[in-house]
Amino acid sequence: MAIRLFCDEHVDHDLAPALWHREPAFQVLYVGGEGVPPHRTPDLELIRFAEREQFSLLTMDRNTLLGDVSKHWAAGGHTWGVFVIDPWASWGKLIDDLLLIWSASAPEDWRDRIEFIPW
């Protein structure tokens, strides 16, 4: 199975079309979309949804979400990777890194890991 991204409310909605332009098979969902938790859902619920549905989390939130990921792990939960975007990064580099992650790894490779991208 390929990496699938679940984006929280902090991620720009222009990211998915930019990824799909280069790789149409890349699955990207956003909070508030169809079949996913609505806007303003607490971070712990987003983390649980991502774990249950086997999505990697994508966020720009370096404050609250990372603390909630630690709480989730401490309670015995897992993640399929948490990717934290640098808000000042170039889109080209960010998209290149996400496509590299997607094409060269599996969700299991990122289990219970936090990565800051772009690298």
C-alpha cells in the first residue's frame, strides 16, 4: 500500500492539486472533506482517525498536534507517520519530498515517526 496523506486544517488546500499534477494516484484528504472528520475536530480525534484508516498525518502545526501525538503514543496508539511542513519552504521542494516519500516507501516505514519536511 502507498502512503496516503490526511491533512489537518493548517495545510493549504492547493497542495493536493499540485501533488496530483505530478502523481494522480497520490491519495490526499483534508479535514472537513467527505468521509473524514469535520473542521474543528480535536487533534487527538484526527490522530485516531488517521491511525484507524492508515493515513499519514500532514500538518504545519508544530505546537499542539505534536504534543497530542505524544499523548496518543503514551496511551498505546500508533501513527503511520506524522509529517510536519515548514511553512516557509518552497512548494517545489515540499512536493518533491512528498513524492519521494510516496514512491520510495510504505506506511509501515513511517510508523510512530515524526519527520519535518522538506528535508
